[in-house]
Amino acid sequence: MELTVDSGTRIHFLIGDPIAQVIGPTLISQKMSDAGFNGVMLPLHVSKADLPVVLQGFNGIQNLDSVLITVPHKIACVSHCSSLSSRAEKLGVVNIMRKKSDGTWHGDNFDGPGFVKGLENHGHVVSGKKVYMAGAGGAGSSIAVSLLDSGVQSVTIHDKNDTTLATLCESLDRFYPGRVKPSSPQMVVDFDIVVNATSIGLREGDPLPIDLDGVRPGTLVADVMTKPAVTPFMKDALRRGCVVTSGTDMLDGQIDLLFRFVSGEDIP
């Protein structure tokens, strides 16, 4: 169905910094159009410094229904929500907010469920696997929880911020005792799945997020970046005989969940 915008169109925003990599607005707008839903999602480039005034402004936009959130705002937006799903409350991270009838906001997080669903859509099984992940921020924490809920044997996590890493691992250990391990950068030879859940790769000239020296051929290597379609990290993995998935696969895995959420449904 052709996308139309008129006075009855419901508005949905994506906020982030940078936003050059985002493809969610296009996919979700098309999903709305295909479903006969008069809505559109638009990307907004919002810096950390400007986030508070932007969030305050959202409260006064009467035809605004939801806000999709990407780096670096996933933790900061939690405090703007008057209610959270149990998943978002456990994580302390949101990647989407929906405006409620009283004008306040309800937050949830579908990064992790989308990541696992994206792997499953490509025939990958995560149960029983050992995972190494770089990134203990908004996306990484959600991905770790969903992988653990899906039965992985363990998740070993590295982050350049020691405090962020320790906080996440201590929090997850309460729910998944003995299955979450903090790590310094290390050889990934002993892992079945290797995940880049950092924003490294967004900017030209970024180093590779994980050193794949010693990785076993056939190892599943996943990158949360959506652009380019094959990131330098994925190219390095392919050269080493690994199997790769991208941030687009993760987004594809959560599009239906995001659409249902912005349409007013609570997702267990």
C-alpha cells in the first residue's frame, strides 16, 4: 500500500546520535502502510545534551504515539517513562516508548528478543552455546538477557567501561547465577557465538570491535550494526570462515514486536 501522510497521520519518531545508520523508520513506516495503519516514523538526530528538552517537547505533541530509541539514549530515556515492562525494568534500558492515554510514557525493550529471533530466522540454535559479547550497554544488556533466557550455556562480556561491565554482570548474576562472566579482551577461540553489541563501526576509521584471531571456522559472528550491510567486522569474520549475521537481521526479528507495541499491545 502506498504511504500517505495527512492530518490524521499518527507520528512516530526515532531518536539517536548518530542516525546515518538507522533503517528502522523505513521498515516500520512500510509495515504500518502495509497494515492499513495511518502512521509514519521519522528519524530525529538528537545529541545527549539536547535530549532532556526534546523529551519534554514530545509531551506536547498530541499526534505523537511512540519513540524508537537508539544509541546513546537507551538508558537515559528510562527516567522519562512512568511505567516499564518487566523486561525493561530488569534491564534498566528501553529501546521504545509508547505514549499512554494520560500523556505519560510506557517503555519496553525488544533488542534482545529481536536479536534471538533474527538468529532463529536464519536457522541458528543458541541453546547450550558459549557466547562472547563486546558491549555492556543498552543493546548488549538486552541481548545477554534474551540469550540467557533462550538457554545459552554462558555469556562472557567485555566492555571498555569497567563500571558498566561490573554493574551489568552483577545484576545478571542475580537472575542467572554462574552463567555470566566479565572479561578483559581475549581470544575468542573457545566460543560458539561472538557478538559485537557496541557502537564501534558507526564511524569511518573505527577499529574492529573484537579481535577474531584464533576464532574457529564455522563460529557464528553477529554484528548489531545495520550499515553497511556487511560491516568490516563481518568481512573479517567471513575471511576466517565464520558464519555472520547483521543488525538488519536483529531489526527484522523485532519489527513485528515493535509494530504491535506501538499499536498499543503489551508484549510478554
